[in-house]
Amino acid sequence: MRPLLLLVFSSLCAFSQPVSFGVKGGIPLTNFVSAVSNGTFDWSSSTPRYIIGPTVELRLPGGFGVEFDALYRRLHYNGSGFIGNAFSTSNTTGNLWEFPLLLKYRFPTEGVRPYVDAGIAWNTLTGINRTFTSAAASITDSNPPELHRNVTYGVVAGVGLDIHFLIHISPEIRYTRWNSRNLEDALGILQSRQDQAEFLVGITF
């Protein structure tokens, strides 16, 4: 993943068109993890409700642009219940990174410019740590059984406003459809969502 990021940033910087850098942050409008109970084992998610990371955009003629983001959020879910005759608990934390690559179009208006964007995205789970406790035993590992895959990809679309006053402030609603789940337990009561919506605000210079 690191060589891909270096390639994207170096490619953007190589163009003669203006390149803007900044930060993008916001909140998820949907939970990354869907966690429910089946009466025997209860899952819950307490993922912090923030997203933040750097953003870079290559501005092209005609209102077009190419944007690349690296967005971070923290992952945390836990479960408790009976497995067999033993009461068990599971507590998992980790990091979730999203890497959208978007083609953007700004409409030709004065001052505040509405825009649309669309493209592709990758995500990756890193730093996963699970502590599983049952009876007198406690196990810590980085590969919980509900981890379906560390990396997946999807398609992205969004709408927003570019407000330019010395700096660019860009509130946006963004939707992502992942092609597969990162997390899915054997019973289907803990899953990562394939449909994801976010409210983001970018600040670029």
C-alpha cells in the first residue's frame, strides 16, 4: 500500500497544473460494523465517530480535478456470551484506513461552487488486536475468526460545495459501496457494512 501512496502523490506533484494540499475530516453517517445479538452471544460496536486524514488534489482545466485522500478511523467492537458451557468475552480494536481516488467536477458558478465526484477506493485494516477470555483462559491475537479480509475495494460517489475564501472549505456527502466485507462472523450477527455514507469537510490551500 505504501508504494501506491507514493506513486499517487508523486504523480500529482509532477503535473504543471495547480496542486492543493490539506486535511479532510468528518463523521460516518453509517456504522462501519453491524453488531447484534442472537440471544446466546451479544456483539456491540463502539467505534469512535470521527474520520480524518490528508487530502491532495490536482486541479485541471474546465472545472475538473483529481483528488486522493487517506482517511483514518479507529475500530472497536466487543462481544460476550456463552460458547458451549463457558461464558466468554471478546474485545477487538484496530485501525481502518480508506484511500479514495476521485475524479471531481466543479460547476461554473461564482463564489460557492457545487461539485460532484466519483471514483474508486481501497480500505485496509491494520493493528488488529483481540483479547478473548473464556473461563480461566485469556488469549490475545491479531487474527480474530470474524476477520474476513484485511483489504477490499469499492466505488465512491459524492456531492459537495467548494467555498473559496483565502482557503478552500469543502463540505461533502460521500457514499461508498465496498465489493466485499472486511468482517463477518460465522453466525452472521457481526458484519462490516458494504454500504457506507460519510459527511466530510475538506480544508485545502
